[in-house]
Amino acid sequence: MTVADASVPMQQEREPVVLQAEAPMPCSAGLSTASLWSCVNQFLESEPNNRTLLGHIRAQEAPVCDLPSAFDAVPLLDLVSQHVQIVWFIDYDGTLSPIVEDPDRAFLPSATHDTLVELARTQKVAIVSGRARKKLQTFVNIPDVYLAGSHGFDITGPEGSLVHHQVAEKFLPQLRDAQAVIELQIQDIPGCHIEDNWLAFSVHWRRADPADVARIERAVDEVVENSQFLRKTHGKCVFEVRPKIDWDKGRAVDWLLSALELNHPRVLPIYIGDDKTDEDAFRVLRARGLACVVGGAQDTHQTAAHFRLEDPMAVERFLRHFC
């Protein structure tokens, strides 16, 4: 099935579709993995609305605005969660916390904090962010969640979990040198500043004059292009500099699933994120999980996600359903 076959343009987030209760679902606690997914496919194909969901699960990349709401998938997820374990991977900025002018004030809304606390009591929850892990910890402040900071380069679990993994520490000298050079180049540009994310750093330009953005990017490019150890990626009003190795949020998700012995068919990983860096995780989970992008009905950029949620408030409502 092609993307065009499956795409259903959406103007606004809809209420969950009601899937037919009479659809045959001979499921039981002892159902084999193969039988379960055969059962789910039968369920998905039984009604037109369900077939639309199946199209998006099978399709490749599509514009964000064409994706169905994640709330449409709630009946399916309620069904599947009776037989498999859902594991949550969630971005922070723009997903759990709204994007703000000052990155140091991107606090977690109280309702979202309470929902995550409740969710983490019974399910595995990991926050995957470009932020430094220690800063992420101060924002989230929930003992039971796993944290993957610096775009997944620095991973740790709850106290006593023995989950700990750091990648690319040997590149810290190159990162610090590059950060110092760029800081000198942009120090006179109002509204631009660098955030140290330990195993990466971010050059924020959200509050800068748009006329200065090209100069900011040139400063970053000059440093990165002259280094065999670093690379640049783009975010929302930010340039990210990180080690040039085969590691990203997708690899971090893969590592966590393996470390927690959850890399098997009886587990359904779900990833929610809003930024380009989250696409690496979306692609990792296309064939074995579900990916949800945070974006509006006017957002036309291509994504590997299956579903979308309008904004961080919708993310909180969606997560709350599974508490």
C-alpha cells in the first residue's frame, strides 16, 4: 500500500473512532505472538476506518498533516495492551513540555508530571532528549523513569536498575574546543546562546534576529567542517553539534530495549516526539512499534511516524488514557 492510498487529510484532531465491537477477536491470555498479530490484522481490516489505520501502520513516510490522530489508535492499543507490554519512549522539549523562548525555563507542566508519575508506576517509561541528562533530571524529577540525554549518548535508569550507558566520552575535548570557538564567533549576536548538553551542545537562535541566522550557521559549519570528529544536525531554531559516530535516538531506543530484555515480539514500543532528531527513532520502530509525531494540521514536513498528536497538551491526554 502506498502513502497516497493510506493518507487521509486532517484539518483538526478528531475524537477517537469507534471500532466495531462485534469484530471477531478470539484473543486469550495464552495467545501465541503470531496468532495475536494475525488477530490484530483481522481486527484492523474488518472496517473501513480500521483499514485506514492499518494503511498508516504499513505505509512509509508521509506529511505530518496527512496522518490520523493517535487518539484514533486508542481502541487498537487497548486491545493489544491486553496481550503485550507497552514501553514508552518520549521526547521532552515540544513533546512533554511546550517550546519556550528561554530553554532554561522549559518546565514540565504539573498535569504532565502527574500523568508520567502514574504511568511509570506500572509501565516502562523513558524520556529521550537532546538535553544533558542531569538537566533533564531536574526538569522531569520522577524517580521511576529512564533518561536518555544528549540525544541518547548518556543513558541511565531509576536508582537500583543498573541501567547505565555512555557513548562517545572520548570526544569531550573536541566538543569543548568547538563550543569555545563558536562562542567567540557568536558572542556579539543578541538572542543567540549555546547550551552545554555534555556529550553534545546546542546553538539556540530562537530569539535572534532572522538576519543573523546565516552568520550563526556559518560559525557552526566552519568548526564542524574542520573536524573529523563532529557533525551538525538541525532542530527547531537550534543547531546541534555532536560526535560523528553511528549513534542517535533510534540507537538509544534499541539499546534500552535490549538492556531491559524487552527486544521481542511481546513488547510494543511507542515513541512520541516532535523534532527532526526523533525521526531516527521513528524509523527504528516503523516495523516493530508505533511512532507518533507532535505536529499540527498545517505541518507539511515528511515524517516516518504512523500517527500525530497536536501539541504537548494532547500528548498528556493521550498518555493519561493508559495510566
